[in-house]
Amino acid sequence: MKEMTPKMEAPVNAKHKDTVFRMLYSNKETLLELYNALNGTDYRTVEDLEITTLENAVYLSMKNDVSFLLDAKMMLYEHQST
């Protein structure tokens, strides 16, 4: 096994799918927990959260990873594998 030197970079799988991210945050409880952690808030009522993630809707090639409405605001979260 080769030892990594400062000039070498770890290989990146650019084709890595965001399936785990989307699956994890399609659950309202987990999504609300992520929102609270990122925004320093303490929302507790998952019924106030409406998931609005696009799934091959109007534009067949367009979709987003996770989107939702909370407190009259739309949040869009994207997973980046690279």
C-alpha cells in the first residue's frame, strides 16, 4: 500500500449518488433535527414542516435533493459528493 504524500490526493468517486442523504432526510423528524442544528433553532412540531422535494416533476432532468417549507420559508438542501 502506497503512503500518501502531500502532493497526492485521495481518489474521489464523482459518480457517487446522494441516495443516502435523500433517504435520511426524507424523514420529517430527521429533517427538522438537521434544520435546527444548522440554524440554531428549536422547532419541535414536525407537522409544521412540509417536504417539497422535486421528483422528476415539470422538468424531467431537474430535481433537488431535499426541500421543505417551515415557518413560511422554503429551504433547499443539496448534497455534494465532490
